Amino acid sequence: MSDKPSLARLDLNLLVPLDALLTERSVTRAAERLRLSQPALSAALARLRTHFNDPILARRGNTYELTPLAQRLTEYTSTALETARRVFESQSEWQADTSTREFTLYGSDYALSTVGAMVSRLASERAPGVRFRFMLHTPPIVEDAANRLRSVDGLLIPHGVLSDLPFDDLWTDRWVIVASATNARARAGLTMDDLATAHWVFTYQSMTAFTSATRQLQQLGLETMVDAVVESFIALPRYLVGTNRLGLVQAALVQSATAVGDVIAVEPPFDVTPLLNALWWHPSHRNDPEHTWMRALFREAGRLLETEHAST
């Protein structure tokens, strides 16, 4: 017989206040988030402390910090809540046009402003009750993708970063160099020597967070001088205006980057490796009909983007 406690003897309702307490690290803020009274949240915290034989929240001066156990519980709790949500949202005969399911995905601002926006538009026409929650990823999220994808529906990121996870290829883009309209070198056409001596603005720069284009610059032997790192492809061109810096953005963003007229786009003086954008997801979704529908919608959106940019 198993030594594990029976689920029937566990109060699973405590998962919700536990998640709020772990996230907010405050009884007051957790109560506000759940729209409960502070005494009710305090009672839930007392029961959680008894169950785990751990304070969960420990006072440090005027604030509270998570105990080591509470820090470990953070990932488990969000995963458990997401799994429970999926269990009770599942339907024997799922129909997209009547569903109210919410899909949650991580991506860069580039991914969210291109394929994310296209998917949202398609869904509004075919499944008006379906909701999408698009969230910006961070390097820690990408580094822990195998675990993060247990509690969300997907991660939008090009090939070259992840492996050993299911994926759907969406569309191919290319990298373009952007510069200030006052940058005389860029206006004349850049050479490899120009790239080697230029100052740059990068979107990511670490051992585990990088773009394929910046990695290719390194492989070409260029020791780039980086003046700023901004984790936003859409914001990057603003950091070039009035300077001689260079940056790299995807071709799909060039029109918006150059629309005002103070930024120009220049073709790189080397053969840049194409950018293959993909939707990555956890194997547990493989036989989920709702997730299958979502993936098909992303593939369609990718084809539409490919067609749009091929004609420009």
C-alpha cells in the first residue's frame, strides 16, 4: 500500500491561497488578489503552515520572504493549478466556436507583434470565446523551458536555442541591420570592416541568451563593441537614433522601425542565416484536441505571414 496521503484527505482548495501567497509574499496583497478578507487568508496560511510544518512566509524586517520550502513549492504550485484548470476545462466534444478556453504563451515582443497578433485576429473570427494570454519571455524562462512548458501552452522562439521538445515550424524571416538615418557609413553601404569597428545595440547578450545573427557575428570572428542591451526588438531602433550604433532586427519589423524616418535599414554585408520561427510545446499536449487546434492556428498564421512578407 502506498505511503502517500490520499487525495481525499487533502484540501486542494488551499492551492489557490498558497499560489497567491507565494506570488505576492504578503497576506494583505494575496487577500486583495483573491478578493478575500485578511482574516480568511490568515486562516488559510495557518492551515498551510500546519500542513507543511513550515512558516511559508518568514518576516525579515518590515517585509516577508519565502522560506526555502516555499521557494521550492512555487514551481509545483503554478503547475498544479494549471493542470487542474486544464482538467476541468476539458470537454468530451470540444468546439472552437463555443469554447471559452484561455491559451497562455511566452514569446519576444517580435513574436507577439507578428504571429501572436495574427493568431489573435484569426481566433476572433472563428472562436470569439477563446482567449489568448501572451507574455514576454525572459532568459530564465527560456533556460527552464522544459519545466515552464508544463504550465503554459507554448513558447514562441526561433530554432537554435531549444532542443528535445516538440515544435511546429511557423515561418521564415531574415535579419536586417538598422541604423540612425544620420549614420553616414550605413547610408553608404556597410562593409565587414564597418561591422568590426562599429558600436552596437543588442537585444540579448549572454551565454544562454542570444540571437542567431549575433552568434553568427561571433563565428565570423567579429569582436563587437556593445554599448547597450535592450531586451526588446521593437524598442531597439530608438537606441540608435542620433548615434553611429548598429542593431539587428527581423525583416518583419523593418517597416515599423523605419516608418518615422529617423532609422534606416541596411542589408548585411554577409550571408545571414535565415531565422526559422517555431512554436515549442510540452509533450503532454500531444493528444489534446484543443491544443492541436491552437497549433494548427499558429501554423496557418505563419503561412499568412510568410506570404505577406514574400510580396514586400
